[in-house]
Amino acid sequence: MLRKRMVPALLVVGLLIGACGKDGKDPGADAADEEAVPIPVETSLPSRGDIYAVYSGTAPIEAFAEADVVAKVAGEVREILVEEGDDVKQGQVLARLDGDKLRLELSESRARLQKLKRDYDRNVDLKKKGLISTGDFDKIQYDMEALEATYNLAKLELDYTQIRAPIDGVVSERYVKIGNTIEVGDPVFRVTSLDPLVAYLHVPEREYRKIVKGQPAGIEIDALPGETIRASVSRVSPIVDPATGTFKITIEISDPGRRIKPGMFGRVGIVYDKHENALQVPRSAILEDGGQNSVFVVEDDKATRKQVTTGYSHKGMVEILDGLGDTDRIITVGQIGLREGATVTIIGSDDAATDDDASEATQVAKDATSD
């Protein structure tokens, strides 16, 4: 009977020992110990500086002016005076065609015109003396004017054997070789103007009131890493394309050094507003949850979550309009998954780097707006 009563008692003792663990400690105490371990984080103070609102887009770089030089008369290419890459001026002779036939036609026309002029001069004297009728005199005058037009046309066609540049620029392509026979309208050269260069952006209509002529812009090109090219908005289309809901703006680029080539791809930023001395934090510090923005700050070694109102953002920095002060130490690394009131330990402070980031954030705009 005594043995039967002892068995349940031993079971209860065994269960209690198992619940406490092999070392006799309560598992709940382990969890409390783990919660008490400070979480390592990195922090920084907010910075102040000018921050710019920038509309960003991408577009290929194009030449503002470009023209194919075509033959205005047929003939054989006898001489090529320029090559690809050569600078040319408007009206400069680029190539010459054979003009033997046209020269003979011009000589014939000149001789006929000279003969008719002598006849006309004699008839002027006869007309004064009344020895020739007005009708006959007028006929000779009309014939002379028609022959003058024929002579001028022959002279013009002979001049067309000298192929000239229609615009200032650079010879970007040569389509013919010496000895080629070309017809009227055949392309001979392409001349491209490299100053200015342009980029065309098609901007959503909701941005229409933000973009105006004269605004500064910066362009980053893969072929020129680490450099921002200064530019400006030169034209804004007055209409919105109903098919795409966009309007076209023209960005004009001056490149005296000719480092930028038509066809290069550019990332364009247009500065349309500026907030001076704005409070800013790194974008990485911002947490988004249900449309609300917040940051964690350290207060008495505890993580405290603060709701913030954000403004402009650019180059990794975000403007804080409300909810944060200059002396609030924000958590920039380690805030993901952090709980309100958790104990933290600061293992790194990046105050200087944050200020540098703020300077970098506005560098493009400062370059674009500086005099």
C-alpha cells in the first residue's frame, strides 16, 4: 500500500526536475537573460544643409543640328577635301565633281548672251531713232532676259559641282570615294554640329508646373564616371501628348572639350526647388510601415521609435519636416526588427560621415546652380 502511494509522488518530483532543466534553472530565466543583452547599433546625428528637389529621367544625347550633304548635280567624284572628324564651316567646299560638260554649257550660254547683248545695244539706238517697232524691240529684250536666266542657271549648276557644307560642324560620315559617279540627291557627307548637344525628356503631365525654361540640370554619363555635366532646360513644349500623357522638354548641353558624343546615354536631373538649412537623415534610417515613416532614436540606452514627416530626398538623404530634433541620435544600422524599448549599445557613430553624405547629396545641384 505504501509503494502505491510513493509512485505518484515520485512522478511529480520527476516532472518538476524536468521542468527546471538539468542544471536546475528555470528556462524563463534564460529568456529574461537574453532580452537583457544589449543590441549593438550604429548611430548618427541629423545634419543640416540645403536640399534640392530634383526630377530625374534618362535620355540619349543628340546633336541639335545635323545634315546630310547631298549632290545637287550628277557627276564623278574627282576630289575629296575633308575626312571624318574634320571641322567644317558653312559654305566650305568638301568635295568636287567633274564639271566638264557643265563648263562647256556655260561657255556656250555666255557666248550666246554676249551676241544677244550686242544686238540689243544696236536696237536701243534704232529704237531711239524710230527705226524699229516697239514690238520687235520688246521681243529682243525678252529674249535677252531669258538667255540671262539660262546663263545664270548654267553658272549655278557648275558651282554645284563643288559640294559645300550646309552648316558649321564636324564631318561625321563620308559616303563616297574618289571615282564614284553620283546622281542628283545622292548623300555625300553627313555634317554634325556638336555645340550645343541636346537631350529630350518626355515628362509626365503631373510635373508640368515644376519644369520651366532656364532651370539648371545635371547629367551623368557612363563614359564619364564620377562627373556631373552642367546643363539647363532650354525649351518646354506648350502641349501634352494625349497618347502618352507626357510633354517634351529640351536639355541643352555645352561641351567645348567635345568629350560627350551624340548617342551616349545620360541620366538627367533637373533642379526645380530648394529648401535651405533643412534637417536631413540618411535614407537607410527611415522605416516605412503602412504608409507611415519613422526612425529609431537612442534615449537612455533604449530604442525609441518616432514618427516623422519627410520632405525632399536626394542622393541618399531625406529631409525631415517634423518629428525629429537636431540632437536626436538616430539609429542607422541595426534598426531593422528592433523593438520599442529594447536595450541597445552604440558600437559606432557616423556623425562626420552623415555630414559628408549631405554635402554629396547637394553637390549636383550646387554645381548646376553656381554662377
